[in-house]
Amino acid sequence: MEANLSLTLSKVLEEGKTLIPVFGADKTGMINLGNTCYMNSVVQTLFALPEFKTYYGNRAEEHLKTCRNMASNCYLCQFSKLALGLYSGDFS
């Protein structure tokens, strides 16, 4: 309880600092739609892991070109599209 009473949100919110927006490859975030912030934070954390980037990011374009399944039914297609969107910088 005492920790909550002494919590200073300005430290968390970086109040008073001028933040410089960044754009480009590996700097794309996701827009929160309603209460999707929890899901977005998990997805962005996973895609920030080097292993995740190696597995999905490096194979994304190749998988989308060669996959014979319907994209709506293919887990790898969906993750590949997400990887391309987050890593490419095209949507930054």
C-alpha cells in the first residue's frame, strides 16, 4: 500500500522530456484497438526476441511466396505477415 501511495507517474510517463519519434525497419509498433494493449505488448515482446526474428522474420517472404494453404488457415502465413509488418518498416 505504501509503495502505491508514493508512486510518481511522471517518472513512468517521462513527463517533461522531449521524445524523438523513430521510424524505419525494426521500429514499427502496433495500434491498440480498445483493450488490445495486452495482446499487442505480448506480440511485440515476442517479435523483439532474436530467436523469433530469426525463425519468422527471415522466412516470412519465402513462406508467403511458396505456401499452398489458404492464408486464413495457415498459422505460418499469419505470423509471416505480422513479421513483415513489424520488421520491414513499411508501416512505421
